[in-house]
Amino acid sequence: MDATRHLEILRAEGDRLASLPADALGAAVPTIEDWTVERVVRHVGKVHQWVTGALRLGPGGNMASIGELTGIPKGPDCLPAYRESLDGLLDEFDRHDPADPAPSFAGPADVAWWARRQAHEVAVHRVDADDAVHAAGGPAPGAIAADGAADGVDEWARFFLATRWAQRFGPLPEDLAGRTVHIHGTDDPGPTDGAEWLLTFGDSGVEVAGTHAKGDVALRGPSQDLLLTLWRRRPLATLDVIGDADLAARLLDVARF
């Protein structure tokens, strides 16, 4: 998936978040303890401001030098302020080529890396907010686009699990070594970039291959269900779990970033 599509997803999901009803701001998010819709909106808005600052630093910039953020006000004013932070971020992306170098919280990256990260950040948190609205008696959450959800699974596997986990915590737990997990999206039609991954855990980390192969356990379901389960927004029972269910549960317990 290219940066153009990531920015389309960011714009669409951000608009959904900005369009939430003000009277839902106090609704509790079922899957994140002590979070409300308002906290989701304010959190994502501040992340947008932070990323805008990162993109303005340019190549070789230090994330620690971004400085104080404008912030997002509390109460109903958080919604127009969120939209302003979203528009500011999208405007900043328009000023850069996707291949331009940019600093990130995980080391040197590029502008396209941030477009991807922001698209998936907003998509998952938008579902958090919609889950809260639904739990309070509102409509069910709208779907994440299948291609975006599949790309979010790919980011979860290749960046968060295979790279970010080690940066934060060191080696993966020894009991995962030698184990394999197959993740299989079942969307019909499937995303053009594919929706299958084989995770192979070794002594030095995890290898991720975009392939169909038998693992010790297979996790099957629509890409959105895969993404939301991997990010612990849905229970493991949401998916078809074939094989060693204990291994699947162990992976989800370990994969906290």
C-alpha cells in the first residue's frame, strides 16, 4: 500500500472521528480502562500535533526537540480542535514527498512511514470511539476498509512485533522460540497486497513472511477482525483459531507495545 492510500484512509477515518456527536464524549470505551470518547479524541489530536512537529524537523531531526504541543481542549471544543489538528497534519504531509527522510520514535524513517502509522492509529482509535457510542446505545461501528485493515496487520507484525518489541523490551520470551503462527485474512475479495502472514519465532526474534503456510496455530478472519484482535480490541474468540489456542493467547499476551 502506498502513501497516497494511507493518506486517504487517514482523511476518511479522521473525518469519522471529528464527526462524532458531542453528547457522546462522556461515553466509556469498553476495551480501554478509564478511557472515554473525549479522551480518544484528545489523544489522537495530540498525536497528530506531535507528528506534524516531527515532519517539520526534517532529516536528522531529534524527536525530543519537537517542543510543547498546542494540545486539545476538554469538553465539546475538543471536536473542532481535533479537526484542526487533522487538517494541519494533512497539510504538512502535502508539503513533503513520501520518500523524504523524517525522524520517528523508532529511529530514522521517512514521510511515508508516518502516513502509514497515522492511518492505522486513527482507524483503531476511531473504532474505540465508535465502540463507546455503540455501548451507550448508538449504532454499531462502521467498518475499517479491508485493504487498510490488512495493511495494519502487516504493520503490527513487521514493525511492532518484529522491531518495536525488541527496541522496548529486548528479546522475545524464550517460550515462543521455535513456534509458528499463521495469520490469514478471509476477506472476499481479498486486498490486492495480500492478507497472509507466517510468524516464525527464533532465538533472535521473529521472522515475518507474507505467505500461506501451516503454523502451530492459525488465526483466520476478516482483516478488520484480525487487526482489532491483535490490538486487543476484540477477544480471541472473534477469530477462527485452528491449532494451539494456548499459543495464540500467549502471543496476544506478549504483544503489548
